[in-house]
Amino acid sequence: MKREKSYLLLLLILLLTVPVVQASLSIGTGTTFSLGSATLSLSGDWTNTGTFTAGSGTVIFNGASGNQTITNSSGETFYNITVNKAAGDVLLANNITVNGTLTLTGGDVDLNGKVLTLGSSGSLSETAGNTVKGATGYITCSSDLNAPSGVNPHGIGATITSAANLGATTIVRGHAAQSGQSNSGILRYFTITPTNNSSLNATVVINYDESELNSITESELTAFRSEDSGSTWTLIAGSTLNAGSNNVTSGGMATLSRLTLASTTNPLGESNSVLVKAKIFLEGCYNTETNQMGVAINSNIPLTSPYSQDARTVGSIPATITDWALVELRSTASGAAVASTSAFLRQDGCIVADNGTTDYIIMTADPGNYYLVVRHRNHLAVMSDETHAFNGLSSTLYNFTVDAATAFDKYYGGQAAVLETGVYGMFCGDPNNSDVVNATDYLNVKTQIGNSGYYKQDCNLSGTVNATDYLVVKPNSGKTSQIE
């Protein structure tokens, strides 16, 4: 008996210190196998009708050819799994959970209609051409996401950024091609379900493997979303492809749902948003020496837009921002706004996204031809002289600041402030937003003289209401907005 105990102890030490090489493993009924911290290499199948205790150990599937199957009708739980096969896949006969790391360096894991759960400390590590796949089944994980910044939960392949607290968030990754309009997407999709799913302004980077392209030309990839579990799809405006890194970035999403990638030429659905790219100068704070607008009130700009049409809130104000502006789209010159969006006006005149660098904004409107309107809280509103084509894939700059053809022909009604030779902008001096500069505006300024901060009466955006504001308003007396 003493000798048998010694042999058992020696075997235990070996299991904990050196890899165990075995063709296949079968844990019989009534048998318990504890791996501890050991590494077990298998060139054959895994079968368990008994009890397996994973510990912190690693199971390596390294068969030279053919599939290796994991079977446990009750579902199997591993700590670490490494797939390093010269040929063939690891095939799931039942659901599995990974609480450590699932590493794929050679060969794939075929879900085979089963569920692979990444536990609270579980993660997925794939390499190019070595992935989890399967037209049926899915990977799932859950994370608590509080204002995530570039977080790829459990390495599942969807990197999320949002200033909001999403709370407990479940992510499902499947590999069936999603379809719409008789077209198909790549062999990967994500369904992201946060507890808080409103006003997220989220950005998601969707990662993919080139083995999942599903005969789609990689350079045509863009993102689509579905609010009804894949029945109908909408193109996400402004998505950007990074083919070198194998991902597509989509931003400005108020909510999260099912996401996938498909072709721009054979889309799953049309866009209900458009990209708007425009440039405009404010006369009141334009500097002819720098050919830019000032940023003197930058630290006073509120996080919530002053425009009631879209009084949304951001997390911070980038240093290059001059002020908020309101952008509108109209189907007709005298019609109501089809869409209204608060946006940042950068010092170089570009209307930009919340990060201060993306030189377009996304507006909720069907692709089409629209008049473009820009409003500011103490300048006269302007509108494009004709309709401009907008869609969800690209945008042509509408530049109110220069006019190489005929003077003022960018402005509806032909009225614009001349800031310097060949440079145009919006007339300042309408702090009461009556669409006309008159004595009421002068009195409006006078009542606030001496105040510092964020005031409409600060027409030159210096940060203080003073006599200079009166002087910049007076020359524009009688000027009116041409917007009906």
C-alpha cells in the first residue's frame, strides 16, 4: 500500500509539472479527473461521461490531421484550451465553457450548432486564418461596461467605445452569413445587448478574418445593423474600413443591436442616415491673420448644445472647437427641416463630429438631394443656393467659405459676409434670433455688457460682452437671413 501511494504521488507530481501526451481521453462514468495546473496534449478526441475538474490547466488539441471532437452531453468546462493542429478542426459535440483562454494558433473550432461561452475571466485569442466558425451555434460572453473606451470584451472581436454606462452587456457572435435584399454578408455577425441601450453615441469596431469574406471583395466592406434580429438591415453611415487591420469602424450609434459587414455594391439594406460635410466661417470671430476663427470661448462652451432642435450632450469639448452650430437638411427651399443636428464648428470652419477631428457629421435622413442650412446662436442663418446630394457612404464638401465661380453663388439669396478677398461667411449680430439685424439686437447687447462667459450677446465670441460687440453688430444693420 505504501508503494502504491508513492506511485500515485509521483504521478500527481508529473501531472502538475510536465505535459502529458495522450492520443485520446475518455473520462468514464463515476470517474473524476482533476487536471490541476498541468498541460494535457491530445491528438485524438475528448469524451467525458464522468467528472472533469479543469483547475488552471491547459488542454492542447494538436492532432496532425482530421477533426478532434469534444463530447460531454452535460456540457464541458475548461480553463485553457489551445488549438494547434496541422490540419482539421476541433468539433464541438456539446456546449462548452472556457474560463481561461481559448487560443487558436493552428486550425479552427467548429461550433457545429453548439454554444461556446467565455466565462467571466474567459477570453478568445485567434490568429489569422485560425478562428471559431460554424454556420450554426454561437460564441457568447457578458461584461459590465461603464463608459468603455476601446474595450473588446473577452476578445470576442467587437471593440466598443461609449461615454455612457452600458451596464451588464451580453455579446453574441455568430458565423452564419446575414442576408437582405437578396444579398449576403460575411461569415460573422455580432448581437450586442446592453442593459442601458439609449443615447449611447457608441462606436464599435467590427473585426473579421479574411477567411470569413464569403466571396465579398474586401475593399467594398461596410457595416450594417438590424433592429429585428436580422430580418431587415440598414447601412450604417460613415463606417470606415481598415483592410490592413481587418476591421470596420462604425460610430454615432444611439443604440446597439445586431451588426455585420457586407458589400457596398451588394448591400443588405439602404441607409437611413447621410454623411454631411460642410465648411462655414462666423464673421464675428474670424481672424484675417490666421484665416481661422477664434476659440476664446472654448472653455465656456456647454456640454449640452444650446439648440432645442437637438439639445444633445457630449462628454467633452475638443480644444479646437469654436462653438456649437445647428445643421439642417430641407427637401425644399421654404420647407421645414427634414433633419436637425447639433454639431461642433471647428476653428478652421469645418463642421465636425464630437471627437473634433472627423470632418463630417451623420444625420438621420434618407439618402437624397437636400438644401443645407447652418444656424448659429448670434449669426444670421445661411442655406445652400441649391440642393446637394447626400448619402450614407461618402460626402462631397459643401464649402460656404470660398467661391471660385461667381461671388456668393454658394448662398441662397446671394447674401454672405465678405471676410476678406475671396473668403465668405455668416453675418454676425442677431443675438435675439429674429433673422434680421436691427436696433433690438443692439439693445440686446447693451443689456449684457460687462458679463463674461457663454452669452448670445457676445457676438465676436471673445468671452466678454462689451462695446466691441456693439461695433461688430452695427455695420450689419438691416441685414436679413434669406431663409424662409
